Amino acid sequence: MIGVGIIAFDRPNYLRRLLASLEAQTDLEGVDFHLYLDGAVNPVSGVRYGKQKGIDTCARIFNMAKLPNKFIHIREANANIGIASFEATEQLAATYERVMQMEDDIVLSPHWFRLARILYDELEAHPDVYSFSPAFRRTHRKEIDAQYMDTVTYGWNHMWCECFTADRWQRIRPEYMEYHELISEVDYIERFEEPIQKLYARKGMRPGLARSQDGGREMTIRLNGMRRAALAVNRAIGIGQRGIHFTPEIFKRLGFENQAPFIFADDATREGFTWDD
């Protein structure tokens, strides 16, 4: 079984596109889908971050989606992505050995779940790899994609769709809890930057590491001597031009525009990948 966690909020237009790409998957046997839907008002700061109408719409379109084995987890209050993603990871890793956790603003190739099964099997031969990702931005020029279609590379890209195992989460969890404690009692948007920065410095992390939950996970992955993998030719795209850290200008500057094609017919019969080492 693969436990899929979708972290969502008041962005039904994005969620619709993600769900459509999930409905189009060519292989969904043995997959459970969990929607983790955040609330509107933060209980610590009292700040309203979303509209209840949009949140209710997200719940409705998930319930209507033509997907097998659907479960929905709705928060009354707003936890924001840092806490919501941690709690989703905890629940999924306690239930499933294979976990795929994604945010609501991506679109996946219809062959992604088929490829993910292959990559989960191959991951066992790479104990130094924490997770793999479909990638959202090509590593090479489009003209030479064919040379790298079956290549897995390494890097610290956006964690918009992380595929990992429960045992790997348990390996990094103790160190991650040090980060989580710094965000668990405050409004995540207003989290204390200085304590996080001091934690990173104490752990020997590089300057400029993101103060977000993704930065916290990068810290703990590195501390455990591990790395992250991703496909060299992306099988997904990011669509979140507007969010906590993104505007259309930033989205364009970082190269996330015009990432099509990301669907390849040969993926329907691909049997394995070559991992760069």
C-alpha cells in the first residue's frame, strides 16, 4: 500500500487540477488518499488566513473525486503548512510503510504512480537516500531529455511531492523534533526566525537554509548523512504561482513556467531507472 497525503487549504482551483491528474493515473491499485485540509483562523494569533467557503469547496471536490480509498481530515483551526505537514507525516508513517506526501499545487504525469512503484522498489538499494520526487523543473535542455529519461539524480529541490518510507522518517524524526518544537506553539507564519537560525548554526547547516519546514527537513536529512533524489526529467509541474513564498514573478524567475512536456508515452512500459552515484 501507498499512503498519499495531500496538504490543502483554501485553494480549490489548484486542488481541482491536482485531483484531475490523480484521476488520470494509469495505476492506482493499493493506494489510499488522505486529504489534510487546514482551517481558516489561527488559534494563537487570531489571524484569518483563508475563507471558509473555499475550504468547504476543497472538501466537496475531494469527496467528488473519482479516486479509490479516500479519507478526509479537516481541522477547525488553522495550523498552516509547517504543523499540518508534520502531523500528516506522523499519521501516514504510522499506518503505511510507503508514504507519498504532496501539496495541493502540483500536477502529475498520468504515469507517475506507476513509476513511483518502481522507484520505491529501487530505493531499498539506496539506504543513503531519504526520499525521491517526480521533480518539477527539468535538469537538462529539452532537446536532450531523451538521454536522461530513465535517470535519477540528487539535489535539494522543492518538497512539493516527497516519496519516502516510514523507517526513513523514523531515522530523521528525533532531530526534526528540535525544529518542530520551535514552530509548534506559535503562528507558523510568525515563527521565531532567530531561534531557528541558531538551531541551524548549532547543527552546522549552511547559511541561508530556509526557515520553513522544508529547511527543517533538509537539516535533519543532512544530519543523518542522507540525501534526496529526483527524476532528471520532471514528471510533474508546480502550478502554485501564488502562496506563502510565491508570487507570479518569483515563480517565473525560478524557472517553473513552461515545463511541458512532462508526460512521456514510454513511461507506460518503463521498467527501471539508473541512479546517479
